Amino acid sequence: MSITFSSIPANAAASGVYVEQQNVNRGTGSAVIPRKQLIIGQYNTGFSPTDNVPIKLLNKEEAWTRYGRGSMLSKMVQLAFEENGGNDVYALPVADAGGSVANTQEIAVTGTATATGYVYLYIEGKLKQITVASGATATTVATAIKAAIDADLDLPVTAGTVTTATFDLTTRWKGESGQQIDVSLNLDGESLPAGITIVITDNADGAGDPVLTTALSNCLNIWFTDIVNPYITEANIAALETYWATCDDGTVMKQFAGFVGNTMTVSNFVTALSSRNSQATTFIPVPGSVTPEYMLAAAGASLFCKENSLTPGRPVKNLVIPGAIAGNEDMGNDKDAIVRAGGSWTINQDSGLVTIGDLCTTRTTEDSGAETSDWRFTDIISNIQFKIYATQQRFLQSPYDRGVVLSDADGKGPAWGVRPSTVKGAAIALVDDWIGRGLSTDRESIVAGIASTINSSNPGRIDLLIPDIASAGLRISANKIEWSFLVGGN
């Protein structure tokens, strides 16, 4: 083979040693897609970030500064920084909707303590334990509870003024999402101090979530691989699904995995799935959990982001959902029906933790109405993301970046000559890497079907087809044991 030099003269005559260097990408492996997690949410009153524009954050403290501690957005961002494996975290702040209402609850204390004890108050499942001395009045107890709430800057609620042993809890932002915040007493079998009674009452239900259409329309310049949708309203789930259709367009190709929390009963969850049919939506369901849906969505997205940055396309299952608190209903008995309906399912552990059974998208039928299982499991999205990015990056490199199109029948050409066979060879190298990573299977069939040709209408275009066969995650191990008693033997 001949070697071409750029700076060493071809006609040099005098003795000498010449060395030139050129950075050339020799790797045959795929470029690994950088995972970018987008977290959508609201901020506290008194803060004024730029609405509907995504911004990359450096740490949770930056989220506190921009959005306020205890805000929906900062709480989800903090979880992402702790759990997503060091991948990029972006926040997409959205303002309270016009006319929206904050969720409020009333805590009313009555009686006088006749023995020393504790108040066990749980907010989002987080325990606030308040000491109560014998003889404490209702006002003293209410004031102590308020002080404990005021001292925790990361709670999503604020406590109002104590009046006749009663005060309100108000969500730090407005909207229906405030109803996701559970406030309860004695979740772990505790009891109130003797003589004290506490009643928690809903005052005003949060109403009027912002709609995400405008915010999502500003995200196309960045490929967000994992998106957290904190809202469980129909309008916002539909907005995410509409955004998927835009991202899935062949001129955009920025598919994402979108996550939404769910704490419905199993039967209500299966019913709700019947109105969904999109690759964009992966529910993280924990029936009856006191963990808010927005935190379940952030936890599921963070775990998926981390695992797919380490081993793209590997099933994310049998892993603990960070921060999720076990619910009150077992999904295992209905798991097959749930998966067929397009739902994920989870497992409550005796320890109070929650693990993933399967992560599923809600895509169950084709546009024609025919049933499909192609998009059933969410890991197919990360499989496809990896391959699209790898293919894009391969054909942005030399010689394709400044190449000229040559026919395979042409004689020797320049180093920047690109032929259909050149493109096919690059495609085969990509496929070999994908198989090595467990992302594709049946190499012989894939390679046999690869087609590369100069476009008949555009001489500057080479068309490539890779008939990929994606690997399926191992879901079922079917085993059979046949046995009998030995009769008449020794």
C-alpha cells in the first residue's frame, strides 16, 4: 500500500528523518451516546428563573439557588445528582399556571398530654418526630410541630401561623401536583401521646398545573435521553407523547425515555393504561405509596439513566428505585396483565424498599390498531438511542466529513473517496460493535441484508440500509422438571 504524507516532501533528496503526525480515529467501536437527563418542574414563590428554557446544572446547590429549597424542581434535581451515575442534569423550570391554586392542609391539635411521648408526622414519607412532655397543651404541641417543619428547608410545604392550636400546611408551588404530597401520622404503627388528638384535614386541593407544550418545544436543540414529567394530568402526559412524535421524525431522531410516577390502585392503573399508546410514557407505579409521583418519576429516570450509561440496552429490572417507599398493594399477581396493557410493575420489599419488575412503555398497538410488542420494554429505547448516535457520529468522521462519492467500479481514488462499499464496511463495523455489546443479534442475517448504493437522483448521496435485529432482554426462564418414583428397582 502507498502512504500519503501531507507535510513531508515527496521529492526530498538529502539525508534526514522526517516525522509528521495526524490525529486519526482508528476505533471500530461505536461512539457512546452521552446521556442527558431533563427534569421538568416548578419553583418556589419569590424565585424568577427563565421559564420554559432548559439549563444544565452543576450541582444540587445551584438548584437551591435558582429554584428554592423544597421546590418540586430542586427536590427532583437533588435526587438526580445523587442517583443518575454522574450524567448531565438539566432543569426545565415552568411557572405556576395562571389562576392555579396551592394545595393546603390543616393540622389541628386538641387535648393535653397526660404522659410523655412523641408525635410521628410524615411528609412525603419523611418522618418528623416531635417530643411532647407530659402536661403539654394543644397549643404547645402545635407550635412544636410547626417549628420542626420550619427547620427542614427541604420539605415541599410551609407551615402557617398557629392559631388556637391549629395551622395550615401550604405547598411551595401551585397546582394539582401539590395533591401528590402525603401528610400522615403514625405510618409505622406509632401512636400519639396520651391525651393528645391530631386531625389532618384537606383545606384546598391544589389545582391548575402548567401545561408543558411550550416548554418542550424549546428542547429540540439538545438530545435529552431521559425526561422526567412530574405531572399526572392528561394534558401533560399527552404533551410528552406529542413531543415524542416530533423527536422521532427522521430529520430529528432524538428519541427519549419519558417517565411519569403513579400511585393508583392496580385496577385503576390498568384502566388508565387503556387510554395510552406511546413510546414516550414509562410509568413508575407503586400503588398506595406515600412517595409523590414526581419523585417516583425522577427516581425511575435517574436509575434508567445511570444503568444505560454503564450498559446500554440492558434490562433495568430487579433494581431498587431510589427513595421510593413501598406501597400497600402487590402488583406481582397482575404483572402479566399490566405488562400487556403497557404498564411497568414494581415489587414491594419487606424492608420497605421498592424494586422494578419490568419497565414498559405504553405502546401496545400500531397506528393501524394491530397489536405490537416491539416497544413493550423501555430498554429498546436506549438500544435505539445508542445505535442512532453511533451511526451519526461514524458518518461525521473522516473520510465522510469531506468526501467525494465514487462508484465501486471506479479505479483507485483519493483517500477521501467514499464508495458504497466504504459505507457498507463502516456499517459492518458498527454492527460488530453492537453485537459485542449485546445490543444486536444474528450477525449473519444483519450483514447479509446491509445494502449501500448511490442514490439514483442525487449523485452526492449514498443510501444505507442496516436491517438490525435488536437483542431482547431475558424476561422469562421457562423450566420443566419431570420426575417419578423408582418402582421395582434397588
